[in-house]
Amino acid sequence: MARTVASLPAGSRVTDYISLGVLSSAIPRDRIDAVLTATGKKSLRQRDLPAHVVVYYVVALALFMQSSYREVLRCLLEGLDWLRGPAETIHIAGKSGISQARTRLGSEPLRLLLQEIAMPIGLKRTRGAWYRTWRLVSLDGSTLDVADTVENVKAFGRPSASRGSSAHPQLRFVSLLENGTHVLFGARVDGCGVSEMALAKDVVTGLTPEMLCLADRYFYSSELWSKATATGAKLVWRVRKNMRLECLERLADGSYRSAAYPGENDWRHKTNGIPLRVIDYQLKGVPDAEPLYRLVTNIMTPSEAPAEELAALYPGRWGIETVFDELKTHLRGARIVLRSKTPELVRQEFYGLLLAHFAIRSLMHQAALGSDIAPRDVSFIHAVHVVRRKLPRWAAIPPSGKKKTSSRHP
């Protein structure tokens, strides 16, 4: 019996079915359509590159940073080859057409999409995602080199160097990380002249009462601490060992209650004090360890969280450095800069990079749930290689010719 020739539903276009294949569950089409509608960017007329395709394309750029613009677009279209007859062709837009399509889209839909879907995904059974009743997260920042153009230099600036200035302008970003899944969320981005502390003021508003946030000593300030605690989250932040914190009450586990003050005048008059619990500890027998480590927390009683357990939790903060390496080395590629020539498209490309990372990490989390492995212990490099290898072979449509229904991650 002859097989029925596959065909598209009446009135549809091949581009209606372009997706990210194995990553589509993390970045579903309906969520893309919603942000395009909300931002007024949904395509109102037929184009070679409608807006939803450009969103997927920008994410794909992050997966293939070493490939040309047109080669990445070919990769997205290859999965649809079986739908076309021998005489049919799909027009591959040129570099100019791609640039125009990306410019029409702008960065706001990607920013909003990232804000809506990139969030903690760890379940109660996800290994390493929780400490007692709190979801473990970390706060930190980093930089990325961008293309050396006049517009990018003006928008993002160049970092200083030992001899003049850096070869490339840089953007700076600060983000939260879910420790157990290595998912980045709540990121904020600006020029390299803006401090991590300034960006963190917006980032910490993404904390929730179920979270316990770890942060390095360079983030503590009375203002930032107050903003973070106002969310209801628990905090365990390292502070400088010379920070003036007098012992008001010694607790059974060796920690002590103290208070921090916004300024010298408040210190003298003991006004506007911020209650803290202080944990001082040493790492004996560890090469190159500092003489003293000092943590402060708003978990005020040892029965809720003993000092020894909180000190043991703190090194988990360094997991965010590993994730930044995933972005810079395994997705972007070593010594590769973000290729966009204008600030708006740089931001668009940055959000696409974080969306690609989130989608891969979501896939890794799903895989880990079916095993006895913590998601953070799954090889990110291997996952990237699998996604790159499979992406051109997947179309988001089954042989019936009907669109798949996308579902969120568990």
C-alpha cells in the first residue's frame, strides 16, 4: 500500500513549524507568541522570517556561536526537509535580511521571555536543590566581551587595563543561580562601568521566602541586605573579617548575635541597627585557606540552622562560577565575543544566550530526575554536544502534520 504524502495543513507555512526541537519544552511557542503580543512585535504580515522564528533563531545563535548567521538559519530549517517536494525550496535570508529581522524584533521580547520562563525548577526530590525547607540560590556577577563598534563602546564602555583600556567593550551582568540545577534567573545587564552592587539591587527583588541565598563578601551593604531581607528570603552572606560586629549574645553553636549599622553616626548612637547572626570559622589543614571566614545570616537561632551546617553550605556558592564558565566557554566559546554590532542587538543576543543555557539546563534536570544523579553533576559539555547534534534533525511537528503541544518542564 502506498504511503500518504506528508503535507502541511491548509493555510500554514513551513516557518510556522520552526522550533528548537529537543529544547522546545523549555521555550514553548505559546509563551513566545504571548510575549510578542505583549510587546507589539507579533508579525502582522507574512515574512521570510516572522517574529517567532527570529526568537528561536536568536536562541540558536547562542548554540552555534562559531557559525555564520546564514549557517545557523540553515540549521533551523534542515529539520523540515522531509516536508518539501523535490521542486520546493525554502529561501534562506541573507545577512542583511537577518539583521533587519532581528532589529525589528529588538531585545524586549527576549528579555520578557527570559524573565517569564527562566526560574527555579528544582523539585523536592531534586538532589542538592534544598537545605532543610529552603531552596538554595546564589548571587554573583560577571562580564562578557562584545563586538568593538562605536555604538557598543558608547553603550557599554571598555574596562580599564594595565596598559590603557581593554581590546573589547564589555557588558556586565548579575544573576541569581539555583544551586541544585544550575539554572540562572533574575539577571540584569548594563555597561561595564555599572557595578555589580548596583545591578544586584534589582536582582535581589527576585528572591522569595522559600529561598536561602548565598553571596560573596563584596555584596554586603546595609542597603542591599535590607532589600534582600524585605523579600522574606533567608540570607547567608560572607562579609569582610574586619567588619565591625560586636558580640551581643553568644549562642550554643559558637555563633553570636550582633547588629550592623548603616553609617558611623548610627554606630555611635546605636540607631537603625540591622540584627545579624555572625558565624566565624577557620578551615584548618586546608592549603591557602584564609585565617578567618565570617558569615552573617538573618536565620537568628541555631535550632533553625546550626552554624556548622551554614558554614558547610557556603562553598556551594562557587557553583555560580562554574555556570559562568559554561556560558563563556562551552556555549559562547573561549575568546569569542558577542557578535552583534549595536547595543540593542547585543542585549538581544545576551538574553538569547541565557535562554539557551536555561533550556539546556532544563533538559539536564529532566534527565537527572530519572536517575540517582544530581542535575549539577551531569556533564554540561555533553548536553551541549547532544543538543547541537540533534537540533537539525528535529521538527516540531509529527507525521500527522499537526503541531505538537508544548509542555512546561516538571
